[in-house]
Amino acid sequence: MTSETAESEVIIVGAGMVGATLACLLGQAGVDVTLMDAREGPVDAEAAGRGAADPRVSALTPVSQRLLEGLGIWQAMQQRRVTPYHHMQVWDAEGSGEIRFSADQAGLPVLGHIVENAVVLAALEARLAALPSVQRRFAARVAEFSREQATSVVTLADGSRLAAPLVVAADGARSPLRDMAGINTRAADTGQVAVVTTVQTERPHDGVARQAFLADGPLAFLPLTLDEHARHCSIVWSTSPDRAEHLTGLSSEALGTELRSGIDACLGQVDVVDSAVSFALTQRHAEQYTRPGLALVGDAAHSIHPLAGQGANLGLMDVAVLAEELLVARRRGLGLGDEVWLARYARRRRGDNALMLRLMDAFRVLFGTRHPAWTLARNLGLSSVDRLGPLKRLLMQQAAGRRGRLPASCR
């Protein structure tokens, strides 16, 4: 180790929602953390949650809410903009099947909140700035990862070196750090592209998250409240590549007409108030979550189809579990990069994430087929579940994030 190598207890590569939450969890416990990101600087705190909505949103479960409340983050987010939803409505546009969920049926105050990613990041970054044991570095691009004895070393593009017993990859679905560590992923091209935009509707959304399964893929209208008006929605339309190209090339008026038709005009006229962008949907799952001195979290470990809105929640659960295991190891005087101890994190998270990935892929395939027999089966299935109280409550509990052994920070 050279004298020019800066040292920490934990290095987190990727300062997005997941990486920043992990830095908060460790930093508030006094762990010496270096949090780095390739972007040039923090989010614009003045703009986050003000004026036009960030097109990138997440549907956060009550379990994720409790995690952020414990960090003092949720309160700051509420001062900007969060939109609770108390109901969900899902239907098959190719048939008559429909299911409705409500917070009352689940015994919860809300089913979840739609939150702009910039709002979450602004609150996280404000919290991080108040934690003396957390050092943040922006415009920091990792060029090399290595393991030297019991220490992990990252070399940045500018030649500087940082070392720690543990490096955490929170650098996204195409994680460069994961690739540098030689961890393979199992990738499945869904054959779909997500089209994302923001709309204003003629009728209020009434705190209902709506999703219609169309012939080419699911169309979600996620409620937003801008300027105290409950008539905005974030749109996620998962469709074929050709259809996505067509939709993003339409005028705002023509796209609004397509969207209105897609949800059976249940919200009246739809006016598109932002540009429509698209991105390919690929499900990935890392074959390993850990190596000596390295752990993967969030999209670096798994990326999932957005039809159930679980991506951010799975990542937040990853870091809640990882932080819990690391803090126990630290109290016992164990090495934070120890492979045996890190395996505890992998055991707690990989199975749950794998199950969710398989479930979302099964839903995508089931609702993507136009075979009459399967169409009939899925419509009967939706309607039957809607009438079966115990099964319906179980599904709502799962959707709320109440699965398996929750870390203390999420209880």
C-alpha cells in the first residue's frame, strides 16, 4: 500500500438512491465511509420536488418508508413532494379480468408512495452532508479494482487510489465494478422497451395506481401531486421496440390520445407535459453477490422488469440487510470484507430477489401471450384472486414489502 492511497472502512461506488442510503446507514453508526460517483456533483437541491416532475420515479413500499423514516430522510422528502396511493387497480385490456387492492384491505395506512428519484436523492444528500464519517467524491470514475492481501483497492481514472476492507458496488445494472471483479450475470432480454413521460389528466387520479395489460405490454399510470393538484401521473409503458419508437416519435397530442385509449379513458383527456424517453428492459441477476472484500447491491446485483414497481425497494432492502450484517461484524471485531461473513448478506437477499425476478418474468410472459386459452386463464385468475380475501391480503402484504425476515431498520 503506497502513502498516496486514501483509506476508509467501506468504499461505496455509486451514489444513487441505493448507495447513498447505505452510506447513511453506516455513517450514522460512525463507520468511516467513502461514497463516490461518476456524476459531476450532487442533485440540484433547489429544483428537486419543485415545478416539473422528475421523469424518474419509484413506487416505495411502507417497508422502504420505515427505513427512510429511521434515517430522518422521509420527513425531508415530505417537505418536497411525495404522493401516497391508497388503491391499486390492475386489469387485462384484452379481456375482462380485473383486481383491485386497497390499503384498508391490507390493514395499512397506505399501499405506498410514488416519489421522484431526485426528491429522494436531495434528502439523502442533505443527510450525508451532516454525517462527519462520510466523505463524498464526485466525478470519480473507477478504472481498476484489485484485492491486495485483506484490502480492496480501487484506482480512479485520475490515478488516485482508495483502499478499504470492503468495497460495495452500487453502480447500476451495467456495473463496471462488477465486471472488473469478474462476476458474471444471467441476463434475459425481455423484448420490451419502457416509454416514460409525465401527463396531466382531465380527472383526478384519487390516489389510485393503475396498470392495464395491453397486447404489447403493461401501461402504468402512477399518481403524482404537483402544485397540490392531484391530476398528474408518471407513465411507464412497457412495449415492443417498434411500438416504443413509434410512441416516442409522436406529437404530444397524439401520444396523449394513445395513452387515453390505453387505459380506457378512465381519467378523461390525457395531456403529455414532458418529453417521452425510452430505455430497453433487460432482467439481470448476478451469479454471485459477494467476493472477498466486495459486495453487490441494487441494480448491480439484480435488475427487474418495472411492471410491479419493486426495483428500488429490492435495492433498499439489500442495503438495509448488508448494513445490519456489517454493523454486527464490526461490533464483534470481525473484518468487514470477510467472505464468510458477507455470505450472510447473500443468503438473506439472493433467494428473495431471485423469486421476485422469476415472478415478474412469469407475469410478463403470461400477459404477453395472445393465445385464447391463456387469455381466458389469466382473466379468470385475476377475477378469482379479487374475490378470495385471504389470498388477496397475502398478495398485498407481499407488495407492501413484508417478505421474510426484515432487518431491524425496516420494522
